[in-house]
Amino acid sequence: MMLLVLGLSGCAKKTTEALTPPPPSASPVSAPLVPAAERSAHFEAVNRQLELGGTLYGYVDIDGDVLKLASVLRQFVAQAAAQNPMAAAFVPKDFGPIFKDLGLTDITALGLSSVQAADGTFRNRVFLYTPGGRNGLLAGLGGAPGPFISPQIAPADADFVFENEVDLPAVYSALRSVVARVAGEPAVGIFETKLTAIDPKTGISPLALIKGLKGRMAVVLKADDTRSFQPSPEVTFPSIDLLLRIEGVGRIIEPALAKSPEINAPVNRNGVTIYTFKQPVPKIGWTPELRIEGDVLTFASSADFGATGGEKLAGDAKLKTALATLGETGNGLTYISPSLTTRLARIAELNPKLDASQQQTLAFILTMLPHGDAPLVSVRQNLADGILIRSHWGTSHKANLMFANPGVIVTTGLLSAMAIPAFQKVRASSQEKTVLNNLRQLGAAADQYFLETGKTVCGYRDLVGTEPKKFIKGIAPVAGEDYTKLLFRKGQPKITVTLPGGAAVTYDWNP
């Protein structure tokens, strides 16, 4: 919604042609632009990818805004450092290089448009202008557009298809650079040591999976009109068939499959290694099949649903019509069948005791799905100068901007899922080092106190303070830990501080 408001505030117009030319008698539409000297430098490049005259048109120039934000954050950190110098040591003093590493400065402008078609759906477009290329997290969205894979493997009656290209090695490289800037190369070493550790059960390291995830992921779902399952006694859902295809991890994950006690011995058919489970999946009733073909891993909820034969979605005339307009190649594809609306509506029939709020939520979800004969289709393409997302959707960007582009949502969620734990681990490691250093200072002060006073027990306040006889002027907590209750005994050198999250840090101050 913030993006929508910004887009409306930067609205601009131009002379344009509709996809269907107006009749000869129609008067040409003109919309004057501001003088060239006042015009945004990126307007024309973004404007070429949009449509003017529909439900919504928006343009935002953000060139340099990210670095301005970095400057504001730097001032904020400087103020924080004045209040807590110890904590400020672990916060970046300049966010500009970090934002560049993450690729956040690559987007210099963006635009969006929505036009309502005769059938009531909307032609939606979003364009992120990156004239200098895509780096950091944006590099994680893949390379040049290519043929779509999911329509070739999805059955003709599939309800939902999602395909997206990702490049997690590029994302990892960007995050590694950020960790090095924030916490230094030693922290990177700690981080990578944990990621390269091989799980004894699977024989796989997290870093191996990260470096293997470079390619396309495809998800295919089909709801069943006749079957249902109960995840709990109170809830019933229509049964769902699932097909999941991931490039780049087949050879990496195969050793774990081969030694799993829940999986039968593999069978090789025409160069494809097939694994089956010894027991069906509880409650859902799946009898899954896993296929390894080179670097490609495919999971099917049943052998029938994962079968290579039969009619496929690629032959669907309505999908072909949509792709002829949106793009027959790309880096991301979303398809929602009109039949999904009817099948999801069964949830209300299967659960007659839904309360009012649950019924409203279900009704809202159903309004976002197809209600005519045409499917909803969205295509993402990585262009030489940006990222273009075009869709035939049930709502305009005015109504729901982000819902029209689930590919970006899923990809961003995936990258965030990787980034957030990484920064949390680095921060926790840095905090632990600082706590240990604080305990080291206290231990040395306790030794000196015993030597000078002849006593064998002392507390925090005997050692720390501004008085001349104190050994330490102050100890600054970095994670909310409390040192004031520590008690030091000669001959019992181990002292422990518990952090607010429950983690304990112990230091042997006089081994």
C-alpha cells in the first residue's frame, strides 16, 4: 500500500496506444509531459513498459533515495553510539556499502499500471528499472528469460501452477559480504563453519544445498472434487495432489534418500532413479514418489500424479492465449485455473461449523480467484534494464498490488528466510564475544580485589563503580544481560551470565 501511495503521488502520463486500436473516428488522446528539464531521467524507460489510461498508472523515481536512507540510519547509529558505545561497536556505521552489496541501490525507478479488460479481468504491469544490472538479492531472481517448464509437467486439469527461477549462490555471496562488513571476517568464518557442517543423519551440509539451488522451482497443485482429508478432527479440506520440481539439488540430496529408513530401495527407469516411501503420509493419504534425474529432484504425491504421460497444461488453449500476450518465455509463471474457485468453495460445505470470521476470510480469498472461464496468469521476465511482471488478473493493482505478483512474494520470502537466520547467528556470536570479554574484565578485577583485601568473596559492586578504589568504571550490557548479581569466590573461578533469550555464557576467569 505504501508503494501504491508513492506511485500515485508520482503519477505521470503520456500519449499511448491501447492494445486494441481505437476506431478511426476516435479522437487521439494526448497527455502533456512536464518540460524536459524537469522530467525524471528514468521516466521514458519505465513508461515504455506500462499502459496509460486504465484503472491505475503510477511512476516513482527512487534514484539515490536508498543512499539517503543510509545516511539517515548512519545519523541514528551515531546517536545510539553516544548512549551505548559497547553496543554501537556491533552496528554498521555506514549502511551505504551494505545496501549496495544487497543490490538495493540497483532499482532507480519503478512503475505500475492496471487496465480493465472487457471480460472484467485486469491487465496488470509492474516494472522495476535497473539500468546498471541486478546484484545482491536481485541477482537471486535468476538470469535471462527462458522457456517455462511447469506447463510441460502439469496435468491439463491442474488448479495452481507456480514456477520461479532462483539463484541462491548469488544471494549467499551478497549476504556473506554484508556479514563481513558488519562483523568482520572472523564472524564470516564462524558462520561458514556452521553452514558447512554435515548433518550426520542426511550427510548433507546447508551450504551444499544453498550452492545447489540455482535454477527453476515448480509447484503444481490440483484439488479433488470427491476426496477430502482432516488435518484435525475439527477441520476438513478437499484432498490435494502435489508435484514439486527443483533444479540443482538432485545429486546433492540423493545420498540422503538412499540411506533413509523410511524410503524403499531405488528403482531405475530409463535413466531416472525413483524412490518410494514405505508408508503413506498420515492424514493426507499421499503415497509419494521421488525422482532423481541428473540434478533435478521431483516430488509427486502419487505415481499417477507425477506420471510423464497424458495431456499437459502446455496444450491448454486459454493458457496459450495468455502467454501470447504476457510472454512465452520468462523467469516466473503463476497460473490459477477457474476450477480452483469452485473446488475451494467446498471448504464451506465440508466445514458447516465455520465461525463468521472464518467464513469472511474464505469469502475474501475466493474473491481473488477466477470467476469466469479465463485463468489468471502472471509472468515475470528479467530484461536487460529491469524486471517486468505482466499479468491477467482478477484484481487491479489499485485493489491488491502484491497479490498480483506471487512470484516476487515467494522469492522474497525465500531470500528472507535465508538472510534473517544468518544475521541472527552473526549477531549472537558477536554478543557472546562481548559478554565473555566483560566477564574476563570482571574476573581480572576480582583477582586484584582478593590480592589487595585478603578477602575470598566479592560482588559486582565491589569491583565496578566510579569511585577511586573501584577496579572498573563501568560494564555495558550488549544483550540485556545483568552482571550486578554476580558473586565471585576465590577457588570457584567459573562465572555464568544468562542472556534474556535463555542462553548462558560461562567464563573460567581463573583456571
